[in-house]
Amino acid sequence: MELRFRKSIKIGNGAKLNINKKSVGLSVGGKGARYSVNSSGRRTKSVGIPGTGLSYVSTSGGRKPSSRSSHGRKASSTSKGGCLLVIIIFCAISVIVYGIAHLFGYRRPTKVEWTNDNYSIALNDYNRDYSHIIYLRITGETDAEDVDSKDIKIEISNPDVCQLEYDDSGAYVTYDVKPLKDGFADVTATYDGVTSDPITITVDMSEKVTTTTTTTTTTAEPETTTEAPPVTTTTQDPAETIVYITASGDKYHNKSCRYYDDTCTPMNLQDAQNAGYKPCKVCGG
């Protein structure tokens, strides 16, 4: 049975010192992307999408098949020795700095912040099968990928509007927003005694409100008909009514007719009718 040894020491800012029986290595990066190099000269790059199982890994350097050329062996040995020296120097400096910082009680301050100030959910893009995600960034002595969601306290100012469900943790802590009704709510997150600025979540599901219309029937009172007073018509005596005769024509006119002028001859109505004159069609005589 082969005895194996492997130790990983977290340096900070996503950097880790990896030690095993045959080599010493250094890796930097987060859950989605990481780069590592070890004393054997091997360099590894990995990129992946958290939660999907999809990733891409590229490896270069490291031990290669032996060559008969002494020149080739010499170049490989020199490259290996150079990488080992660089790693040892870097690790030594990192350990010294890390030790001095902790000796004097230095601790990276914790920061808790949402990646944006507000988030909106509207009915036209809302689908219960679609996840509405908000992202929480946590930095400090503990990176987001190492944070336990149970240690994060979420407070919602109006819990009737929405709820938050923990979704995943990678470079960010993510939450799925579940809208409940129209309105808005301020959401804060507290971790390690540090509280974030609020993110305002607005929900506009355009809920339809049923309005009941009440029709009021009013009985109309019977109309009171007021009869107009009788008009009294006064009939003038033709012998007393004065009309006017023009110099030419067979019509008689009253004084308001347009055919009247100063040359007209006054005559009583009875005499005008006896003389064969007829009433004017304009003024009626």
C-alpha cells in the first residue's frame, strides 16, 4: 500500500498552497475558474460553470518522456529547477507576510454587498418556471464560496411581497426571488456582524381587480305640463289701418317694408283693397 500525503493551506484572496509527497504547488482563482502550477513544472487551467458539471481543463508542462538527447535532459532539468525556485520563494514570502499579519492581529475586513441596488419583477416577464436571481458578494477573511448559507441572516421589510430562497454559492451567494403580490420590499443580508445596504425589490404582477358596478334605478316623477296662457289676437279695422302705396306696382306695404321710402303714398287699408292693391309678399302689407 502506497502512503499518500496531501495538504492544502489557504493563503487568502482565493490562493492556496498545495503540498504533497512529490511536489509543492500554488493555485489561485475561484469555483468557476482556477490556475495552478507546481514544482514539477506542470501548469493547469480550469474553467467551469458551477452546478452544471461542465468544465474545461488544460494542462501543460510537467514530466515528459525521457529523451536520448543530453541537451533535452538538461533543458528539462533547468526548467524544472527554475519553476521550483520561483514557487519556493513565493510561498516563503506569502507565509512570512501571512504570519506577521496574524501575529499583529490583522484581519481582512468583511464586506457584504448586493451586486445591484434594486431588482424588478413584472408580469410580462414573470414565469413561475423562471428563476429571478439576486447576487450577494461576501469578501474578507472568508470568501463567498466557503460561506455557509446558515450563517447569513436575510431580513425583508415587507415579507408579503416576496420571499428569498438560497440557490447556490460560487463567486457569489445567490438567492431565488419568489414574488407574492404587488409592492416593494427592502432586503438586507447580515454576515459576520456586517449588514449590507438594502436592495429594493419591486413586484408588479398587474393583478386584475374585479370591480362590481351597482346600478341605481330612479323612478321619475310625472312631468307637470304647464299650459301657456291663451294669446289674444287683436284684429284691426281695415278702415283705420294705414298702408303705403308706391308710385308703381299693385302692392301695398307697411312702414317697415324694404320697399317703403319717402315717396310712398299713405292710404288706409280699406281704400287700398278697394282700389285693387294686394298685400306685399315681403312684409304682408
